[in-house]
Amino acid sequence: MKKLKLLGAVLVILGLILGSAYIWKKRSSPRSRSAGRTVEVAAGPIQATIDATGSVTPENRIEIKPPIQGRIDQLLVDEGDAVKAGQILAWMSSSDRAAILDAARARGPEELKRWEDSYKPTPIIAPLSGVIILRNVVQGQTVEQGTVLFAVSDRLIVTAQVDESDIGKVRKGMPVKIVLDAYPKETVRGEVFDILYEGKNVSNVITYGVKVLPIAAPPFFRSQMTATVGFITGRKANALLIPMAAVRESDRGDKQVLMPGPEGKPVPREIKTGLESGDQVEVVSGLEEGDRIILATGRYIPQETPNASPFGMRRPGGDRRNEGKAPRSRSQ
């Protein structure tokens, strides 16, 4: 009886050893090391942009103030109205004229007309052509000499703050996409017409102002609206595209991808990349349309070591904290 129990225990232990050896062999086989799904290199359009935050501002904003102290008699324009240089925006009476007219009005219409004809009002005139973006008074209001009556803008532009690391890629005439926070479904086209020389330092972050002129400013543009500005640095209608996640960097600094090789062994392929947009990157050389590549993680390690991981590349700019550890494969 004891011999039977001993024999059974030996068989169980032997079975566990054989099973473990089989599993280890399967996991260390070349085919099992081809972790990660494959994707096909495809052709398509790509557009690379530098994104920045900006706001709608007047290119030139002029405040109009009265030349004298007095009372506003008549308003001829309102906010949003287009005006020409020299156009009369309002009529006002000086304090003396307002007092005389008030007294004459009490004596009758004939007396009022006599004084109106002999004591002319003062016109408020637009100094430039543009749009009234502010009307700060109402008819009949008494105003001081320094009171702002109107503000006129010659045209509305978008001023974006671009990080110093990207400002070298921005140039005059560059096409731009503008999306207002208030109208997220509307895209306005524009182009860069000025890049400021003086930067701003906010919390040790340096930015430079870039002025963008809308090609056709829509009627819903308003001063001080917040906008997302995309500076189009490049675009192609038919480029070879792969996921950004498939690109790795070798120890030498070369950009590479993994391709399925013989017996399932991943094989590194050196590539050159171009435009980047979101999670896609253009392949300039090293791959052809229809090639299949592996989405994987890690740093490439040559396959001389039987138990080595097949993933021997790291993402461009990534760290190496996990080198020397057994990396975990991840399917995406």
C-alpha cells in the first residue's frame, strides 16, 4: 500500500515537471515571441499642425472721446455698424449750449429753433474706417471730456501665443485653421501676417505672439473670443502612414519598426519618418504600401539568446528604466 502511494506521488511530481517544461518551451519558442497585432502600411492624406491658443482682437483699436464736456443729443451708429473715416457718429451739445436750449425750450418752439439755428451742435467723427465694436453712451447722457463714447476697430484678427520651441516653424503666409470655443463646429481659414519679436514669460514659459488674418471673417467674430489656432506646417494628399505607436528607436538612435519574420520572429526594419499628425506618422523610406508591421513595445534585443524578448526597441525619446527586466507584451 505504501509502495502504491509512493508511486502515485512520483507520477504526480513527474507530470508536473513535464507539464512545466512543455509550457516553458512553448513560451520560449520563436513563434510565441511574435506578440502584438500587425497592421498594414496604407496610403492616405496627412496634415501636420502646431496648435496654440489665441483670441480675437482688433488689429487697431481707437477710442473716441468728446472734444468738450456736454450732452449727447443724437446717436447715429450702434455696435457692429461699419463706418467710414470722417463719418459723423453722433451729435452733442456743449454744457453752455445744452443749458441755453433747455431754457429756450421752456419759452416755446420758436425760441428753441432760433437758438438751435444760431448755436450749432458739435459732431463726433470717426477717425478711421472700420467697425464700431463699442458704444458706451446713450442719447441724452451728460459726458465729460475724457469719457469713451465709441471704440472703432479697422479689422478683427486672431492673436495666438506660440511656444518658443515651435516659433521657428512658423512663417509669414503660413495657412492657419481657426476654431472659436463659442463655435466649435465652424472652421475659419486664415494666414499668418505678423510674428512679434518680443516674447512673454509666464511661469518660466516663453511664448511669442503670432497675428493671423482670417481670409473671410465670419459675422459671428467678436473681440476677445477664445480660439484654437492650428498652424499648418505641412500636408500631403497621398502619404504612406503607420501608427505612431509602431515606431521605436534603437540604441543607435535610428527609427525602426518590427516586421513579422521567418517562424514568427520579429525582424527590425529601419525607416525614415516625415509629417506627424495625432497618432499617425508619415513613412518617407523603408516601407512600402501593403507591408505589415507589428504593434509592440520595448527595446529591440537580437535573438541570439533563446529566452530573450523579441522587442528590442523603445519609443523615440523614451526612457530605459525597464531595461534588463522581462518586458510584458501588450496587444492593442
